[in-house]
Amino acid sequence: MPFSTRRFIFKSNSRRQRPESDEAGEGERQCGMFCIVNKSPTDPQVVDVVALHGLNGHYQRTWTAKTSDGTKVNWLKDLLPAQIPNARVLSFGYDSAVQFSKSVSGISDFAEQLLNELLAQRETVEEKQRPLIFVCHSLGGLVFKQALIRAHERGRYSDLLAYIHGVAFFGTPHRGSAVASWGNIFANIAKTASLGTSTNAMLTRDLKERSGVLSQISTSFVERGGKLDIFSFYETDKFPGMSCRIVEKDSAVLGWTNETTIPISGDHTSICRFSSVTEAERGRWQVVQSNLGSMARTALNKSIITEAAIGNTETSILATVGQDAPSQMPSTSAPDTRRFPVVTTLRSKEHLAKAIEEASKMERLLPDGFEEAHAVAPYGSGAPANNTSNSIQHNNSGSGHQNSGSGQQNIGTNTGSGQQYIGTNNIVTHSPDHKGDFSTASPPVCNFVNRPALYSLMREQLHDTLSEQQVHSKILVVFGLGGAGKSQLTLKYAETHRDDYTGVFWIEAGQKESIEKGYRQLYSQLFENKESTDLAADIAIARVKSWFDGRDGRWLFVLDSADTIDHDNEDSYIDLRNYIPTASSVDVIITTRSSEARAITKLRPVEVAELEIAEAVELLRNSNLMHAPEQVLVDIVKELGYLALAISLAGAYISATPRLKNNIHGYLPEYHERRKILLSRKPTKLIDQYGESVLTTWESSFTAICKVSPAASQLLGLLAYLDPDDIPELFFQMDEKQDWQSEIFPGGALDKYKFEDVFRTLRTYSLVHYQDAKEAYYLHRLVHAWAYDRLEEKERDAFCITSLNLLATISSGSTSTPEFRIRVVPHIMMSYRLSIRVYEASSNRRGNIIDYFGELGGFLRAEGHWAAELQFRKFCCRENDQLLGQEHPDTLTSMAALASTYQNQGRWKEAEELFVQVTETRKRVLGQEHPDTLTTNLASTFWNQGRWKEAEELEVQVMETRTRVLGQEHPDTLISMNNLAWTWEGQGRDEEALHLMLSCLELSARKFGVDHPYTIARSRTYNTWKGR
């Protein structure tokens, strides 16, 4: 394959002129961090605004406008303080002409300089906690992106990374546009720099040569910038003397959901200069200052307030909230007798105020006798020996009787104690007003963490929206992934509001048999019929449901683990409507893994997903890990995907393992090594309310899926080889059937409608979720890991090849957008990592894997991911050599591809050595005039090093041989003509270069047509050269 149709020289920077400064005197420092507007280093309510200029910019001049009378207005110091009075403004100066012509490593080093300068500016505790907002002009945006990437890679910059809130881009190119490639955008930017004619020409070539490297920075930014507050300002005017805008709108905007795009009247230089003198200028500035002000206010509201920054008064209030203020969700973790968990950290003053407000609400809502009711007795004390019923029974009327209309119902026996006991297997209430004792089928929540948002949603719909006009029972569905904490949340609600209900009935609804057993027990208790075990289930259910009709009081029914409510053609199907009392006095909560249960009710369903970070850390810390380092706990819960059950199991395992309890850092390495074993562990008594391990919860769902839709179970195996966070729906919306499906769907390929059906099945069981904004599916990271771990070796082999085939099919598509192609890259890298494991474990499909890696490596090159491409190329080269031998054509092809990758990275010596080896071997094995021998890659390496004579000799030889062997109009011949013309142009042989390019252009037009990209590119080159 030819290397390129156009090439650009990389030369020394020694001839570049340094930019002149209007503000700085001769010899005065112009590089480094400059403080434009300062603030007290001990002031905590400050935001740091950092300005980064672009090519040939200046730390002051870039941001300075001149009025009609010659007055200079630098908006960073003259205008911004009025809008953001609590902003410290910093501006960074650097030798941009040199930096942007360097390799990616040079830009990375420069980004580190920027980060280190920022660290030096943030020394006090208050300064370190200030939010950071960046303001970037043109290529200064790429500097910011590289700095953000570097901050993610180096732990020393974590203090900065945590506080980077947002960025405002002014005319920053984020991608090649519909009208200009990356190289041409950079070349146009270079033309706006006043560096002199010869220096501009050199810099233009340098930027075009480095366009792939610079675009790679923007590509890598995609993974890091998704949570930033982003404003992208784009220019509306053409640059003077040019027929275009330097950075068009489709290049200057990201198109992300966290981005605001705003047009600014002005060209590429004036887009970031404001004077606010004329009415028009005031309008331009108003647009910018209002948005920057909004960003700053948001940043300050979200800023982290450390314990040291909270005043003594607030600390006192905090202690009150933690120790004395009652909560709607009291902690019941035995044997701690505190009624409420201590608040250990507050993220902001806003959070603090909210906590205090909530504490006040909790105090007002506290029921009488709360403190006595929550005294914790020794486990099992006073509990009956045999509790088989399924209710928590209360009566708030004081009568001790329930009027059924046909006489008095006396339920239970009176113990006279009036005290509640919390045991490991049940909740028992002894009421002075009732006879009897009843328990939930589920044990108390011993290892629970508050989830305020979900709890509030339950309370608002069941407790706070009572209506006298209500004629039917209220039904609330709580659904989510197995192990997310649905039952625990529901039990917490039942515990907290037990005094608001006359009775609470808890029924295991996973199987028909368990539901029928529960209703027989309820029948026995409600009707004092001890022979109910012989009663037909449908009769017991009908009588229990009718028992509530017209009855006073409020009642809560919980149908827990109702996971088999879909697919009414299945034997396990349960129609829950047959079991739900219809009386208006009854509230019903259904917990289920099935999202389809939402159709049962008009109330807003409560989806229980992953815990928030703070909630997850609290849950893990509650496992007797109070003194564990915060960051270690954060790392563990992140690895476990913030899943409640996984975190509880991990905490129990660490707490019970002395070597880990004393060295918690050792858990994650062990988890990575023994993941499947650890996730398969059964819960301990400490957390036995779950009843299942992490994996068994999903295996039961998987078993049901296999019965309903075998294709869905196969699709889940394929998804295990893709990145779990963003699986575009477009992957599976192909009108034509693709051959990649044959490996895993032997029953027949699926069209896009069938794919929708099988995805719907996976979503029903909450194993897969859908993101409307992205039009994409996603999996919880532990579900993704489980889906891979459960595969047998033969299955892994099949899904490996299928995923590679799918990605090769997608990446070869010619109609995909740049945004879509960016989203493909993480899937390629995930499939690569897992395919390496298959390759090492099996010898049957190694050749296929190498071939697919070669195809995907080409896609990564086209997208500018050269570091990732290098992994693929080295692997293919090494494995082909071992499997086929060094002189096999496939081995030589992979060696040539690796040499091209080295060339793209500027590693000229390594590229040259490989190209020479490939060329000499091909001459010997294939012959001097074989098409594979007649490549110009080695000439390209010489050309990029400025070794004109050697490059010319090779290119002349290749062009003449191709003309003789392939013909004058063969595409490869035309490429060699194009390359030789560029070589002559680089040598200053302008007339010869222009004449040869004209010949190449005419032949291209005749061969391909005037609208072909090759013809258009060569026409543009010819006109540019002729214009000079």
C-alpha cells in the first residue's frame, strides 16, 4: 500500500524568529505563569482563571484589543474582575512556534511545565482547593487538553485534576471539518501568525507534518473531558486576506451534552479580544462575560470545603447532626446504640446547609416514643422460638381490636412489654395493644447505607401523597440490577414507617410456591385458622385480599424479588395483579430485577442503580473498616462498580481476613487475581439479608434469559468483548446481514429489529441499560466482568472472533461520522485486551486474530491513535514472524506497517531500518519489479529527514519502474509522481515540481474524474504552488 498522497517536511526550528511583544521590554521574560489579577492566598472563596494563548500568541497581547483612539484594553484585567470579582486571573506565556512543531513528547513535556507552574501558584490550603477554569484561544486549547491528559496519567497532579471545573475554548479546532483536514486547519492557523514569510512557510509544513499527533491529543481528550463544564466560542468572520474562516463551526464545537456552543462576531484573532467601548463591542463582551460568570458561580458552589475550612460554629452544628439529630432512616447496625450515623464529610456549604435543614425536618417528623422504641436489646432476647408469619403488626388506634364487620378479630397475644427487639433473623414487635408477634420474611438491615434520593422518591409517592379520593391500592415498583440493594431499601422504608402502617406484610415473590405459602400463612393469622395449609391457594389469596376491603387503617404489602413476571408463555410466569389487594387502604411495593414491572403502575418507578461514591465508601467503611485510608476505599468501590452487594461482600471478606484488615491495600491485587472466586462467595451472617452471592443473582437471571431468548444469551457473550460504557445502537442497526453474526447466531442472522428484541430482553432483567442521550447501551462493569468470566474456553474463542469481525466491519464503513469513529476506539482496545488472552490460550484461531489486528491497526492510524496502533503492529509483526517465518509475505507486510507507524511518530531511525530490511527481502523473495517491492515508504522516511538526494533516487527509480510495469495511469504510478513532485518542491526545484504536479493532476482527472479526492487534493496543491 502507498504511504501517502501528500507529505510534509519536519525541519529544525533554529531559523524561527521569536515573537515581539507590545507589553514587554527587550529581554524581559515572556514565558511562564503571570498573575494578571491577584487575590489573598488565604481567601477560600476564589476561583482561579487560567488563560492560554495560541500560536504566536502572548500572555497579554492575545487578550488585548485596541480602541479607535489607540487605548489598549486587556479584558483579563480590565473587564473580567467586574464580572467575577472573586477570580484570581493567571496567564501562561510560552514559545508556541517552537512547541507546536515538536513531537507529541515535546508537547507533553510542555504540558507538564504548565501543570508544575500551576502547582507552584497553589501553595496554601485555600489555594489548593480553588476551582480551576481555563480560557484557551486557538491551539492553546490543545495545550489544555494535553495538560488534562497528563494530569490523569500522573498522580502528582491529582490535587489539580480534582479541581478542574471547566474550560472556555475560543476558536479551538477539535477535529477536521467538512471543508478542511486537520493539516489544512493547522496550516491556516499558521498563516495568521506574523512570523515572517520564510518562517511562516516552515511552520506551516511543521504543523501539517504534526497534524496527526496534534489531532491525537484531541481524540484522547474525549475520555477525560466528559465531566467538564465546556463553552465553545466559534468565529463568524473570514480572516482578512483569506477566503475562509480559519476554524469552521463544525471543527470548533465538540457536540457534547456538557458543551455550550456560542458564535462570536470576529475573525480567528479578534474572537478573544474585547474592548466594551462601542455598542457592538459591549454586545460581544456581554455574551462572553455572562457565560464565564455563570461557570465561575457554578464552580464555586460545587467547590470542596475541607474540615479545616469549616468554622467552629459549623463544626458544632455538624456534631449535632451526627450525634443528636434524629433521622428518618436510623442506623440499626448492632451493637452501636447511636440513633443516627455521624456525618463525617460534607462536600460544600450548600451540602452542609441542606444537611442541617434535613435534620430539622427529621426532628419534627420524629414519632412519640421514638427513643424507647429504638433501644437495642441483646440478640434474640424475648424473641419467640418459632416465627413463621410474614408481617409486622401494629395498631395505632389504642383499642387493641380490628372491626371486621362480623365480630372482633383479636390477632396475636399480649406480652405487655411494649419493646421492639432486633435480632439476626427477624424483627419482632411486642405491642401492649395487641396479642401476637409477627416478623418479616427478610431480616433487618444490618449493613445499610442511606440513599436519600431513592428513599425520598419512595416516601413522596407512598407516604406524602395521601388522598381521600383514592379508590385503589397504590403500587410502587422498585427495580434494578441484582445486588443493587432493592430489598434493603424497601426494608428500610418499612422499618422507618412501621408506625404509620397498621400492618406490614412481606412476601417472597420469586416463585408461585413462595407467594402461595405466604398467603396461606397470612390467612392463618388474619382468620385464626390453623388448618390453612390444606386450603386451596386461590381461596386463601382471595380471602386475604378481600379482608382489607372497607377496613380502617393503612397497610403495606411488600412483594419481594418478583423477578419472573415477564413472558406469560413461560411456566414460571407470575401475574402479580392476581396477588395484589385492591383496597385503597393498601400500599404495595414490588421489588424486581425486571424493568417490565413498571407497566403495572402509574407511579414513578424507583430504579436502584449503583451507589454514589460517598454512599459506597460509607457502606464499605461500615464493615468495621473505620480507620482504612479514604483513597483505598474509593479505589475498591470504584473497581466494584459501586454495587451494594459486591461492596458488602468485599467489606465482610476484608474484615474477616486478618492479613487484609491490617493491610487493606492488598485487597485489589487479590481481587484482580481471584475475581470470580471472590464474587462467588456467599454472604456472611452480617449481611445475610441478601441471601445470594453477586454472581448467583445474575446467573438466575441468565438462566431465565436462556429459556426466553437464546439469542439474547449469545448477545451478552458478545458484549463481554466490547467496552461496557458506550455501545452505540448503530453497531446493530445494519440493514444487510453481516457475516460476523454466523459465528454466534447459527439459527440465522438477526436484522436490526430482532436485535432490538434481544436487547429488550437483556434490559428487562437489568443486565443491560439504555442511554437515550447517546442512543447507546451500557453494562455495569461487574456484569461485564461476570459475562466474560462465565464463558467456557470454546465460547471465548467464538466471541473473540465475532467481536473482532464486528469491529472490522464497523471500522471499514465509509459513511460513519468522525464522532462515531471516535466511539469505536474503546471497543477496539477492549477486544484487543481480551483477544490476547484467547490467543495465548488457543492455537486454532491465531491467524484470524492477527489478520483482524492488522485491519484494526489501520483504523487506529487513520484516527490518530498511533500509540495504540503501535501495540497492534508490534504484535502482528512478532507473531507472524514466529508462525510464518521472516520472509513470508504476510510477515513483510506487518513489518512495513510497523515501520510506517514508527515514521508517523518521528522515529526515523527505527523506520528506516525496518523499511530497508523489508525492501531488501522483497527484492530477493519477490523480485525487483514486484508491486510490493515498488513502494516509496523508505523514500518517505528519507524525505521526512531532509535527506533529499536519497529520497529522490528511490522515488525516481520507483516511478520509472511502475510506469513500465503498471502503466502511466495506474494509481500507484500517480502516487509516486505526486511524491517525487513534493520532494523536488522541498529541494527548492519549484519549476520541476510544478510541471510534474500538473502532469499528475491531468492524469488523475482522466483516471479518476475531477471530483475524486485524489484529483481535488492535487489540484489544490498545484494552485497553491502556482500562486506562489
